[in-house]
Amino acid sequence: MNTPKDFIDKIQESVTNDTFVRLTMSRNADRLASLKKVLIKLALIKKEIQFSFVFRYETKDVTKNFPIKNGLDEIKNLLGHEFWIANLFTTQRDFVFEKNKKGKIRFRNSAATFTEVPQKRHDKSKQHFLQKTNYLQALGILNANGNVQKDKGDKYKQIKKFVEIIDGLIKKNPQVLNQKPLRVVDMGSGKGYLTFALYDYLVNTSKLDAQVIGVEIRENLIELCNNIATNSDFNNLSFEKGFINNYDLPETDVLIALHACDTATDDAIAKGIQANAELIICAPCCHKQIRKQIKNESSLSSILNYGILKERQAEIVTDTIRALILEAHGYKTKVFEFISTEHTGKNVMIVGQKSNHDFDKTMYLQKVEDLKKQFGIQEHYLEGLMKHTALK
Ligand SMILES: C[S@@+](CC[C@H](N)C(=O)[O-])C[C@H]1O[C@@H](n2cnc3c(N)ncnc32)[C@H](O)[C@@H]1O
């Protein structure tokens, strides 16, 4: 073997001979790219053996299935171009393709790690994230037969995606995983779709000792959700009536606020920081507070002349300031899209993870000041809250 084509032929041969176990591609030529790895296995999809690709991004996995021929073309496009390392595992040998900075290609092979090919049933593991379905029926997401209701496809996808993200965050964070009990509070839980799914995932799928509380202003939703929790035997899930900003937050490891309206997201972040939560996860909703103040005298001012662009700019500035304030309180923070825009427009997620790293609070707060100055903002609501928040 001495060309990428030889490596592709090896893959094809192992598929034909049923010795293919899996293929991984890593070391993206662009080190800053968010796509870090591609994991490829075979799966039985619609009665046909196909390649199932998992594109592993920094913050999410995207799965795509390809018929064998198209999958090989896809591998050809990625191999040696986007990705410089590929590991092919077969039941006969393991093969490594490696390209170095000078463009030199090297192949190695070694004794097979695996002696058996994995089952090719279509991977249903994502569906097993959610163990019980009765609450999804009670909430009107699934029908009586357990199928997704016609108009609830987007919501269902959002629920599954959200649970997948939490799964990743918790598994990467032993401080959270080891909490007994693991205390989770969902601020602005609404009808509780995501709160129920999260509880189901934590307690029934992951077998964690978890206590989950949903906080919501609307009394009718509290009653509905508590009834469904009781009927589902979700004993450590409860819903409480409360305003986020004056809710007396108990000890909390994971604080969540998904699509809490406008500054309710800031109230939730402030509560999470104050409680020293290990993880603060929020998906902001509307961003009105900054929009009223924002102006710009610089070369960026034209952006603010167009309504929708001003709105987006306000969103970006608001969420950047939220992320910076989290960083300023020792939270390593990521901002990413958690579901494709075709399922919801409100798809930005801010995740702050408490860390013991050294951080320069003054530097982050200065960045907030710089942004405010640039956009003529007097005060971001979260900033004001933090001034009056006593930290533990
Ligand atoms: C858009 S819904 C989102 C519900 C749920 N988190 C989800 O993502 O499916 C926002 C919910 O937050 C509640 N809410 C808004 N502001 C709140 C506040 N300050 N305190 C408590 N609940 C609030 C609203 O009543 C509403 O049910």
C-alpha cells in the first residue's frame, strides 16, 4: 500500500469480505476547525448495509448514513485532505494511514485489535436515551401508539438533541457525574418536555441518583407536570411555582434555563453562579434589553440600520457578554448551535463549566466594558445582577 487509493481499496475489500470493524479519521488539517473526528461503522439501514458516519464536532455529533459507494467517495474526499490520520480496524489486521506536514504519506499495519465484526443492526442507542415514553404521550409529543405526533417532530428532535448534549457534558465532567445526589434545577421549565426527558435520562438510562426540580411561574403547568411526574413514578422530579429572580435556589450542581424569556436567562445565570453550580446550561430566547440601548458610532453602525441585523447584532452582543461574565466567574464557557435552525430559530446554547483553572477576572470584565463602549450600552442586565449577587 502506498497511495490513498490503496487504503480505500483496503476499506472496500474489508467491507466485501465482511472483516470491516470500523474506521476513524482524525487530525484535521485545520487545527481550528470544529470538526475533530469522523467515526465510521457499518449499519443495517432499510435492509441495506450502509456506512454510518458520525461527524464529531467540538460540541456535537452529527450522524449521516451513506450507501457503500457514496461512503467510499466521502472517505476519499476526507482522507489526506481534511484528515491526516485514518485507522482502519478489520478482523484480519489494523491499518493506519498517516500524512505528515510535508505531505508525506505513511502506512502501517499491525495485528488485529478485534477478532469479531460488530452487529450491523441500526444503532438504536439514541432512542434508548429515553427509557419511558408515557410522559411523552401525556405531554402530547407521542401518540397512543408511541409514534411522534405529526406536528411534534421538531420538538421531539429538540428533546433528543438536548438529552444527547447533556449526556456529553455530564460524561466529560466527573465532578457532576460523582455528585450523590446530583441536583438539577431547570429554570422556566414550561410544559416540562425537556425536564422530563432529562430526568428519564439521568435516572432511568444512566442510573444516577438525581433530583430534578422545574421552576415555572405558570401554576397550571406546575400542576400538569407534577401530575405527570407522579403518574410516571418519577419520584425525585418535582415542579415548583416561582419567579427565577427571587427563587430560593437550593444547593445545585446543574442549572438549566432553556428559552427562558429575555432577561430571565440572566436571572438564571446569576442564580447558577451564586450557587456555584458545576454546570450552567442556557439557551437564550428573545434579547430585548440590549436592543433598546444598542448604538454604534463606528464603521459597524450600518449594521444597526437594518431591523433584523440589529436584532441579530443585539443577540450576539448580549450572549457574548453573558459568556464573558461566566468566564469572569471561573466558568469555562462554550457557545454553540445545539440544533439545526430548521427545527428552531432559538438554537444557541451557552454552557459554562465551573473550572479550577487560573483566570483573569479583570481581563474578562474589561472585555465586557470594551464591548459596551463599542455599542453604546450603559449596562447589561446580568452585569447589574452580578453587582448585587453575594458569591459563595
Ligand atoms: C419558552 S418557554 C420554555 C419552556 C422550556 N424551558 C422549554 O425549553 O421547552 C419559557 C417558560 O419560562 C417561563 N418563565 C419566563 N420567565 C420566567 C421567570 N422569570 N420565572 C419563572 N418562569 C419564567 C414561562 O412561563 C415559560 O413557561
